[in-house]
Amino acid sequence: MPKEENNAREAQAKRHVSVMKAVFGTETAASIENAQIIEAGYAPKPEVAEGANPTVVTFAPGNVVTAIFHAEKPVAVLDPASYRYAGGGYLRGWRGVEEDLCDEGNLFAILESFQKKYYAPNKQTTSGELYTSRAIAIPDVVFSRNGEIVKASVAVVAAPNRSRALQRNRSERECDLALAERVEAAMNLLASFGATTVVIPAFGCAQGNDAAQVAQLFHDWIAANDGAIPQVVFAIWRGAEADTFKKAFADRWQEEVEEKPQVVDVDDEDDEEEDWEKYRISE
């Protein structure tokens, strides 16, 4: 990415955060107050109501925030978060799924309030880039687009960075176990929100985890807890990853919701009011 473009995005991101704090200050404070840090291993196990219908799986090719707006409410979303830095590289002009979530709402303003309680301790437990299942459960995050506002619960969970972990002499087996643990923790947490729809991106695929392995782990959790979540929407841009996920869910996926193609940058690094709209970065 050209330096000038990155600098422009960085400046726009900072303006966006300022506007979100001004426009949605009350909502941001409420979400911070009601958010919970879930320590590793403490994500609640789901309970499937007797007679619950099987989980419906669909695919939405595009931006994760678009999927949130289109989803049947109430909705929850999985944020494939940076383990060490609030909002990943959002304030540095980077782009990725977490940055997109910060880009169209007040998520970053909420995340930065957890610098001392969440991110600082996490920096001491990176486990060779495998991280842990320590997470944040955030209710009622505001997303705003073209004058429309929706709220969603957000599960802030970091996927293990397989590429870096292997470089740091972690074994393939350790990477496999960390990924399986992380998907289970994320899904347990998402189920605990009681949402009608859960939106999930290609969790961990940008960190060197095999898409087929990731998709199968999600498939296995849904099969073992069928009905715990009424609807799951995988928001994945068209391509090999989307095809891989669809193959894994060939036994249950339904026709996707069409969306006009968008051009976005993908970052592989871990790490109502009339004036609001002009600061929005994503289109």
C-alpha cells in the first residue's frame, strides 16, 4: 500500500473514532459497562432447547458489516481480533476484518477502554503466537451505515497465528490444538448471546490456518450443538476460502445472499448526524 494512502486512512480512522465518541458516547459507555472479559477456558457451554430446529447455515459474499445489516436480528458477530492491540492495525491505516468492524461503528472506542485489563495482560501470554482463548463479550455495539443503525453483540477472540507459531518452533500439533480450542471457545461465546443470527468471517485464515481445517471445526461444533444458534452466516469474500467453506457445509448450507462485488485490501498482519457519513471509510 502506498505510504500516502496509508497515512490518509490513518487520519480518517482517527477522525472516525472521534466522531463515534461524540455521536454514540452514551451507547459506548453502556457497552463498556456491560462487557465481560472471558478468561481462557471459561466460555459457557451452550444449551440446546428441546425441540430446537437445526441450525441454518448461509453464506454472504462480502463485507462482514454488510452481513450484520442484512442478518435477522438480534445478531452477534465474531471479531477475529488482534490479541495484543485494540482494533488491530485500525489506527495505523491497515485493513482486515477487525478493521472493517471498527470502520463503521463504535467498536474501536469500546476496545481501547480495555487496554489495561485485556490487552496489556495478553502481551505476557502470547504462547509463541498461539495466544489463548481469553476473550471479550461486548453487547450492543453500534454499527451505522447510510443513516441506518443496528446493534450487534461482538465476541472478541484472537485466532492462533499458525504461520508465526511455526517460525517460533511450535509444533503442528500445538497449532491444531490451539485452533480447535479457539473455534470452540468462540462458538460457545457466540451462542451465549442468545442471538437469532451469528455472523462469522474466515476466522484465522489470514494467519496461516488452513481454510478446510477451520471450516471443518465450525461444522463439527454446529453438528454437535445443532440448534444452539438458529442461524449462522459465513461472511467470506468469493474465492478459494468461500468455496472451501461451502464444501465443508455441503450437507446444510443454503443459497447465499447476493452482494455487489467490492474491492478491498486484506491485511495479513496480526497485530443520523449529518456530519458522520463523510468520515466513513468503507463503501
